[in-house]
Amino acid sequence: MVKIGDYARCPQCNQMGRVVWVSQDEKRAGIRCPGHHSQLSRGLSKFGSTARPQTKSQKNMVFLMEIEMATPVSAHR
């Protein structure tokens, strides 16, 4: 069982992250990762934009995942 405040592995980079959200039905959890991850941002045009998507690196992203995959890990320090 995963609870808010537990440490869990990030699904993207496998670093230690922290559980910051658990759904009411306790099937999904949000894990905040302290590592850097790429985030895509699209252009503003809805139709036929020729602009390339821009990527930027961002820290402390939250990833949603199924709780069966989010196994709690003891404190990492």
C-alpha cells in the first residue's frame, strides 16, 4: 500500500521520488521526481502549424501511475 509521503521509484528515470497524491479509489498515485525530465510544448496554432515542438528540461515533474507498479521504498538517505 502506497501512502502520501512514501518514497517510490520514478517510472521514467528510476530515481527516488515522493508520493504526493493518491486517488480516492486508491488505484493511482502521483509521484514527484526530483530529476530533470524533458517536456514537449506545442505551437499555439490548432491547424497546420509548421513550427517544431520545443522541448525543455523541468525538475519536480509529477507522474501518474498505477499503484500496483508504485512499490514503496524505504527512505533513500
